[in-house]
Amino acid sequence: MEINEIMQRDVAALDPASASLLDALDLMHERGVRHIPLIKQSGEVAGIISDRDVRCYMSDIFTQLEDRTAGAVKKALPLGQIMQSKPISVDPSADVLEVVDVLLENKIGAVLVTDSRGRVQGIVSYEDLLKLLRDEYLAVE
């Protein structure tokens, strides 16, 4: 099975030049997702930010600051300072098992699906793969 058969096509994305950490948190909450691709105005992928990135960043901030109000100021930092700038991507025709291996080998929760020009076509998370496993298992019963 190819990954394009299960990928999420309606990708919630932000522009790293204008979006802040608060924008990413709001979008994650609004869309119920854990990974947000960061796409430049040109359509080029700049990076990805995950809920894990946010937790690590906020943990570092709060352990370094005595005054918690300063942490609120830090939340407005541009995403370019927090994002993973070299996100891993796969081709839409990649096999599902290949994508599972990519996630496991890199210890990541999602992978971007990009075309030959590097444009985002979709995203696949471990949740999508677990749903596929569940559905396949139920189909066998």
C-alpha cells in the first residue's frame, strides 16, 4: 500500500516568517494535530514543529527563568528559532512499511509527504498508521 492512500491531505501549515509559537499552539489545538509543517510563501518547506518541540522549548525556558512572566514573552518567539529545520519527507508512492521504518529509525511522530519539487502533498503521523493497523486487523476478523 502506498502512503498517499492514507496520508492527511488537508495539512495545517504556518509561514515561519510571520507565525509565532502561540500561533502554532493555537493551530495544533484548533485542528487537533501534533505536527505543523512550516512552509515559506514560495511554497518551500522550511521545517516542522511538533508538540514535543514545544514541550522541550517551554521546559528549557521555565527552568532558566525565575520570573515566569518572562516566559510569556518568549512564547511569541518566531517559529524559525524552535522548528526542526530539516524535516524528513517521503514520496507519495512510498510503501507504508517504509514509512513505518522511517518513523522508528528517526524516533519521530510524523513525516511530510512531498512531491518531486519538495512541495507538501500531505502528512502521515503514527496515529494514521495505527488507524490503518486497526482497520486491517478488524478486516481480518
